[in-house]
Amino acid sequence: MIRSKTLALAVFAQLTGSVLYAQTTKKLTAYVNPFIGTGAVANSLSGNNYPGATVPFGMVQLSPDTRESPDWSAASGYDYNDRSIVGFSHTHLSGTGAADFFDILFMPTTGAVKTRAGIPGKPGSGYSSSFAHDQEKAKPGYYSVKLKDYDVEVELTATAHAGFHKYTFPKNSKAHVVIDLDHSMKKGDWNSRIINAQFQVVDDHTVEGYRVITGWAKLRKVFFHVEFSRPIAHHILVEGGTQYFDQKLINGSDLRAILDFELADGLPLLAKIGISAVSIENAKLNLAKEIPAWDFGKTVAEADEKWEQELQKIKVTGNEVKKELFYTGLYHAFLQPNNIADVNGEYPGINYNTGQAKDGVQYSTFSLWDSYRASHPLYTLTQPERSAAFVNSMLRQYDAYGYLPIWQLWGQENYCMIGNHAIPVIVDAALKDLKGFDLEKAYEAVKNSSTIDHPGSPFKVWEKYQYMPENIQSQSVSITLEMAYDDWCVAQFAKKLGKMEDYHHFMERSGYYKNLHDKQTGFFRAKDSEGKWIEPFSPLKYGSNGGHPFTEGNAWQYYWYVPQDINNLIQLTGGQQAFTDKLDVFFSLEAKPDEVNGNASGFIGQYAHGNEPSHHVAYLYNYAGQPWKTQYYVSKIVNELYNNSSSGYAGNDDCGQMSAWYVFSAMGFYPVNPVMGVYAIGSPSFKQIQLQLPGKKVFTIIAERASARNIYIQSAKLNGKPYSSSFITQADIVNGGELEFVMGPKPNKIIVQKN
């Protein structure tokens, strides 16, 4: 009898899709909320994230665009506060402060044919449609929405190189699908324009083509191949304002296609699209490889499973809202870099040729000024093999260009931001002994990228003056501080390989930051080429991206950027007490920075969590004997500057850096120096965290009594032994083991004070 009941339950579970299992086990993908960070609320900022369908590190991000010409205020193409959808394009950037992509826009419509998107918020003026959030859903690998003006249900999913659309039209409606090749960022931004485009109707189920566009990436080629589940009854190709009925091929710079379908039965219309940065043939190959069948539900399930496997690398136990924030943060961190190599390994070379990746992958979307700080250290723990592939991808740019990426997009260098922060990413991988790339080749690339002049990095000036003079190089103080750090990284790599002459040379350069420290004002500040301080000087004066000594920050925020030499910074400040006193002022000085720009947000005093220069500062108390203040401020940031609404981030997510900060800090540690393999301990947010590591090793963090009130560490043990350090190493973590904290509501100023 028991056996029969067990068999019956097993059969029932199979028939219901394992409902019994689902009742007891919640998948980690269920905690991901893709709407977090998609739109500001009540004068706050958002993360500039998109809610659409994608897979980890994939080339396709199939997501709604709520503006005809997305601009920097909605750089992901979607703003939660908008009430109209223009269509669904296949490429997007997550959390950047600048806009680009939005390739190959689809829009299903009914009724009269409309060839332009129209005016947002004015139904009937074009093919855009109103929508409501209560008829919109998103989860990893899936997005759906009801287009109210057309009564069309749109469902989207994706693979690495392909998008899958499912449209349910009203019965007996005049069904159309608009494909818009002119849809792109706001004209004028980055001098964006379509150089050339092509549509070809191959047969009654297939269209393909390409577009060549200039923008943030100076020349991008996007090829596509589309297959429909139903025959195309009629089509119109549109170039500018001219319509061509049932013409098979058209070229131009302002192209759209309107495809008509006869769907009297009310059954869904499916569309599969493969994209490529190399050729139409590769787009077709990508689609055939990744979505060979017409099983939409299977593709959704496969995307969900890919995300589940990635999220399972860190398991947390604790508050449900914080789990939502944590796994959404991990999701956002794993959206990029993006593999732009096709399934056959071909990729667009930086010199506009076609490359062949021996390992089958070529990653791009390297937002390195942001991501080297926390995202890439997180990848070394959770994505060690992929981290090696990131290094190989960067080395291919070096082979072709002579230096490593600054900010690489779609395989192209756009020189956005300052520093040479591919260097710390590669050195970090080398010092952590990640396998899969050539150490000598990597060192060659790192050294030459530190000695060959290229835009934003005038090394002859650097070595002549031993600082960057503001009258020669704008953003001089920020560049001096950041290049000194990069030089320290080169020195550590040289030391690892026994290249001691290089080691001493780059260590000397890494100390150049001291030449801009002004003892009288107590800040780093700009000099001219004659060694004179630039006047007037205010530590509150805010810089943007040129014309000022500081990059997206002020002298207060950049004072703390000496991660390679914090002990010396403490001495420059006057010792530990003076250092912590200055930190106290930094976190409490309410005077608003002068002339802040859009990157200044998430303030606690002068601390600005909405931008990267501040991200490590809360952890600096650990270096001066007051770790309880680190625990206080880290908890304050975690609890007050992140939430699970559309305005859940205090600033741009910047390709996952804001998210990676949260992931690390919620686990209880952070890489103040991203390359040392040493993490400063903060205040864990969860009762238990488990990192699943290579070789089936597990590192467990237990935070007994952790809560929003119990933020202070009372005692600690590492692998069962009392632990009194404010730091933990990469080796401690990757070897597996257990770090145990007892948390409480008041600081314990006796333990956890050692450096």
C-alpha cells in the first residue's frame, strides 16, 4: 500500500511538472527582480537597468524600449516611469551612464499600418503602444507585457545569440510586425547615425539583413536572420518616407519593414532571430544552433536553468527582501561582459577584420573604470574559467592595437573614462593563479600598456613630471591617483615573474601620487607643469569628465584613492587618529559638493555611493583600528541605499559594479585593493552564506543573530579557531572552510582590530 501511494505521488509529480518539489524548494531565480533599478522614483536615481530577457554573459538582451530615441537618462532603453513601449530591440547595456545599442527593433501591431514609432504618450501617432505594469512580468530569461493599444500579448526569451518572440494577437485582427532598423539612441549623442542598412525578404517565412551604425562604438555591424512560424502574407519595405510594396530587397540608412500576417485562428505568432557582429550567415548559424525548434516554453526553461546554475554559486539564508536584492545583484553582475563571438568562434576584430577565437569566446562590454573594483574580483571567486577568458579577450585587443582595453564596446575601443584598468583585472587573475592564459604574454601586454602613450595615458608626461600637470592633461589628480595604482599592479606582476628591475621601476612610479599631496590643505590637488598649485582650490568642487582636476568626484572623494598604499596614506594624514577623524568628517560633512553632476548621488556626508570613487571608503576604518565604524557605515549603505523598487540603486549600476558592491558587502567582506587577494571584513547581512568553489569546495560564512539591528561583530572564528583580523584572504576562501561571526547591536571595540 505504501509502495502504491509512493508510485502514485511520483506519477502525479511528473504530470504536474514536479509541483510537489516546487512546494518545498524555491529556485534562486525566483528571487531575481529584473525591475530593480529600472526607473527613478520621487527625485531619486535608478540603476539604468533593463528588465528584458537574456542569459548569463550573452550577446542578446531582448528588452522593451520605452522611447523612440533613448538618451542618457534612460541609457538601457527602458524607464519604469514611462507609459509607452516603442518596441523590443535585441541589444542593451545594463546600468551605463551613456546610451548605445538598441539593435533590430520589433513591434507587433494591429489595425492600420504605421511606419513610425510616433510621439510617446500619444496613442495613434505611430506604432508605439501604452502599457501598464500590472500587465508586465519579468524573470531571468523571460519578459512579457500586454500592449494595450493593440491588445497583443508579447512574450520574449533569449539564448546567447538569439531572441525568441511570442505574440498573441486578438482573433481575426489585422496583424503586423514592424521591424525598425533606424531605431537607435538620440540623434546627436556620440554623433550617432545609421551609415547603411539592408532588408531582404528571403521567402514567406524568412527575412534577414544588417545595419552599420556609428555611436559610442565608432563602427558597429549588426547582422540578423529572422524566421517566422507563420507565412508572411504581404510586406512593405520603407526607406525614409517611401514605401515599396512586396519588394524583396532594399538598402538605405532609414529602413523599416511592415510584415502582414493572417491569423484568423487566434494562435500565437512566433519569431526567432539570430544576430551576429560578423555576417548574416553567422546569424543564421547562431539561430540554427541555439533555437533549432519552435518550442518557446523549452527555451524559457533553458534560460531559467542557465541562470539557476549561475546563482547557485552563492547560497544565502536570511531575510527574504535582502535575498531578492542579493540575487538580483548577482544577476546584474552576470549580465556582462558579453560574448560577441559567434557559435563558430568568429568575432569582430578591433581593426574591423574578422577574428577567430581559439577558445570559442570573445568577450566585450568591458566597463573597466567601474568593474575592476568589485565585479572582476567577484568573477575570480564565482567565474574563474570565464575570468581567464576575459583576460584572453583583452589580450586580443593588445595583439591588434598595441595596448589593453580602456572601455571596450562591441569589440571597439571607445576610450571612455580614465586609467588603464584592464591592468588590475589581468594582474589580479595572475596573482590569484587563475589558469587558461599565457602569463608572459599577459605581462608583456600589461607592461607595454603602461609605457606606450595612448589617449588619456600620456606616459612620457607621467615619467617627466612624476604627476599629471593639469595644464597638459585634464582630470590630472584623478589620473595621477589611478595611474599610480595601475603601476603598483604592474610591479606586483613583475615581482611574481622575477622581473625585479621592472618591479622597482613601477613601484617607484606607483608612489608618484605623493607629489600631489598638499600638506597645507590636507588634500590631493592639481599642479601645473611648473609645479605650482592650481588656484583657487575647494575640496567640494566637483569635476565631470574633463576641464577639471577630478573625474566625476571632488577632492574629498578622491582623497582616499590610494588602495595600494593605505598605510602611507594614513601617515600622510597624520596617523591613525587623524585618519579616522578625517573619515568621520567625510561621512558627516553635509555641505553639498559644488556643481555636482548626474553621477553624484547616494550621499552620506561627502560619501557618494552612486559613483565608484567612494565605493571602498567605508572599509578604510579597518586599516586604522576602528572596524566597528566600517561595520556601521557598510550596514547603513546596504540598508538605506538599496531597495527592491525600480529605484533600488543609488546611481547607475555601471555594468554590475553597484550590484557587485552589494553582493560582496552583504556577504561581509570587500576588495578594497582589488588586486591584493585580501578582503576587508564588514558586516554580513545573512545568517549563512555558502560560496560554491571549484573542486567541490565550499566556503561558509555564518553570522549568528545577524539582522538590521545586530550589525556589529562581537566575536569571530575561522575554521573553528578564534579570529581577530579585520581581513580575510582569497586563499582562505578558495581553500574552503568556515568563517563564523557572532553579531550584536553594539560595537565590540576589543576584537577584530588587527590588520
